[in-house]
Amino acid sequence: MSILRNLTTVAMLVVPMVGSAVLEIGFSASEGFVDGTAVNNIQGMNAQAGWIAEEISGIGYMVCTSSYNRARNYAGFTLEVGDSVVIETTLRLQGDRSAFQDLNLFRIGFAENEQHSGADTPSIGAEVSARADGSYTVGRTGTEIQIPASASNDWIKITQVITRHSESNTFSGTVSAYNVTLDTDLGTTSSAWMQSTDDGSWGGTMRPSFRAWNLAFPVALQVDHWKVYTQEAEESPQESEPVYILIDPEVSVAIGGHLELDRQQFFNLSDAGRKFEARINNDVQEAYYVEELGMNFGRELGGAYGTTGWSRAVREDPENPGQVDISYLTNNLTGDNGGSSAWMMDSFSPNLDVAMHDRYGSVPDFMDSWYADGDSASHLHAVNTNAYAEYVAAVLEYGYTDWTRPKTYEIVNEPNWRVWGISVLPIFILR
């Protein structure tokens, strides 16, 4: 998630110098792109299936009409403090203008390869946003250039100049637009936008990239030309170091002296994840949780209890009284992904990373059991820990897929304190 802040700068004389070319792609047949096929693995592209090459009247371009699809290029670059990257994108936004609504559709920019190689690609850059009057804008909130609805078939060259600042993870950017079809300058944003990320030093390799958000109405982004290069800025020896004053009008509120929020620790849902989409049943809300809040899933209750208390997939082994019929159990277990979409599974690859807490009542009636002195008679533990461990292991192996299988397993959720000091629980773990 990006943080936008007002920027005031003390003037400094700088001399921009072209550093080096990063990439230049025209998405033409001569570059290996084939009309109607995916752009992935061509000219260094690493793109999801929604990014397709097309050609009309000899003009080749890349197009995306699919929500939540990303495309990046393996051509990388690095930015030292004060350096800039220039991203030139010749594009047009196609679609029925009467269906347009105020909505952010695409982002064009870059991501640091180690910090944001997946769902947050790109994390720095300008937004392409539709407006209800049929026009669209390019830039960031408050610093945007508007492309009129009358230019719907015109190719527009968008130029971003994004500069890295000395403050950790912070960049500023300007956007200019030029109507290539009409040979008309559409202007440059009057002030720079500031954008920050909340993680990493951003000292590694950065990769140019695109991203589609929720395309709630039929719309297509067509990209005819994509050029990226870096610029170095040399200070005049007569001038002092730049001073950047970042003004944040928001009030900072601390909880117990803590001002920063660990997203991995605090943005979790107490949910097993595999039926998350069915429970939310709202694409926009799901994307907000996953893409914007960067949430993770917390835990699942059930495990072995699910086979005794709900599905009745357990019976006694006739050849081994007091033990679970493992063959019958595995034949009745069906591990699945809960109907999760490819987007969901890709967002949480390779595993949902949830904690499993089993319940009292998971010990089958035919197993010998015991409960701690003074505890409830329903809080049972198995006497034969070998047999019970074999039963639980079968549930974890056959009742889940590699994607849904719990990362950790707790034998009993919140065991009674009277069990403290009794060796049976650590013995079970060692089985």
C-alpha cells in the first residue's frame, strides 16, 4: 500500500544525464510476438495469462482485459539516491465510454524484485483511472493528467520520471502526456507526487511492470510501445545538498508506545482460507483484503475432530481393536482446495500457512482414553499415543492438499492446566 504526502523542496541545481537503457519493446511480430497469444517469455516478459499480443493493420501491441493480472520484464535496473528512472508508455484505453465509472484500472511502474516480486507488482508508479464522463487520467491522486473521451482511439505517450530519495523507500514522480495521433502536448503534472513503501531498503534490482486492478466494466489497456531508461543527476559543486521537507498532516497515535504496525503479525483473519472466496462472495472486497491490506490467514479448528465429530469418516479397525481403521479413513478423506480460484492460490502460494488447533472430542469412542484429575470428563486424551498419532497423521496427509495443509498442528486447543507436567502430550509430539 502506498502513502501519498505533500512535498516541499529547497531548490537545487542538478544536471540530468542519461544513465543507461533498460528496455525498449514495440510488441511487433519482428520481436517474436504472435497475434492472439500470450506475451509471457517473449522479449524478457514475465506475464500472467491476461496479457496478450495483438496486431491490427500492421501495428502490434500488448493488451490486457483481465482483472488482477500482472506483467513485468526481467530487464532490471538499480537506483542510487538522486537517480531517476524514465518510463515511456504509448497506450490507449479502449471500451464503451458510456459504461465508464470512477475506478482505478491499471498501474504502470516498477517493483523491487525481492520486496515485491508477486502480488504487489508494481508497487511504485502511476495509475490509469477511468472517469464516469468517459475520460481517463494518468498519474497519482491530486497530480493527474486527464485524457478526454474524444481521444479514445488516439495513442497517448505517457512519460513518468520517478526519482529515489534519501528517505528510506521514498520516491517522487512527475507525469507528462503527449497525443501521438494528433501531435498534441497534453501537459505535465504541475507538482511532484511522493510515494513510499512500508518495507525493505529498496537497494536491489528493480523491474518495470504493469498491473490490472478490478476491471468492473469491459475495458482494454493497449500498449504500443514501452521504453525504460535511467538517469543520473550530478549536483553542481557550487550548490548544497538537497533538503526535502515531508509534511504529513495526519496525527500519529501510538498503542503502548508502538507507532508501527507489523502487517504480517496483525493483519490476519481467523479463517482457514480455503473457502475464503465463497464466504466473502465479493471480488472487490476480496481484492481489498488481499491486495491492499496484505492480509494473511490465521487458523483452522477441527483436524481429527472433523472426522469424528462431523464427517464420521472413522471406524474401529476389526483386526486391531481400539485403533482407527486407517484404510477406511483414507478412503473417506477428500482433500480439496475449497473451490479457490487460481488468483487466490497464486496470491497465497505455495501454502495458506495456517495453524491447526484440534478439539477435545477427537479421540474416537472405541479408543481407550483418560482425562486429567479434576478436569471435565469430556476432555479426553488417548492412552495409545502410537495409534492416535497414526490416526492424526493420516488425517493431515489425506484430508488436505499441499496448498491447504496446516503449517503447524496443536493436539488440543487450549488444554486444561491440569495436564501440565503429564508427559503424554510431548510423547505424542515425538511420535
